[in-house]
Amino acid sequence: MLVDQAVTKGNADNVERGLMLKAAILRDRGDLAASEALYPEIGAAWQAAKEKTLSDSRRERDIQMLIDVAHAERHAKGLDPSCQAKPDRDPAAD
């Protein structure tokens, strides 16, 4: 919800960052198609905010950086970095 608010109500920088974060969230959840569908909007928002063209490599680097930060935060909090449920283990097996 917060990302959507930044995109709809924010300035050019917030729109670009919000779209980039939304693409990272979608990719992190495994929805690559939905993430990639945002690329044209991300490119347009980048152009509006930075007044230059966003390269594919920069877009991919920024999205991956956001995913890496999320994984590190999860790990630091004792959660599975990939956000996948850990299988129940049998205490008798220990």
C-alpha cells in the first residue's frame, strides 16, 4: 500500500523509487512477469526524475540491491531470507 501511495501521490523521485521497490517485491515473491511488466513505467519514471535514460543493467542492479537488503534484514531477524516457510523438523531426528 505504501509503495502504491508513493507512486500515485509522490514527486518524480518517489514515483521512480516506488516503482523500483514494487518490481523488487514482485520479483522476490517469484512473480517475474509482473515485475518485468513494470519496466516501461520504471524507465519513464527514471527519465522524469533524472532526465536521462535508465539502462537495463542499472535497473537490474537496483532491483537486486533492494532484494538483497530484504534478504539480509530477514536473516538478521532470524527469518528465512527467501521468505519461504521452513519445513517442520522432527525433534526426534536431532
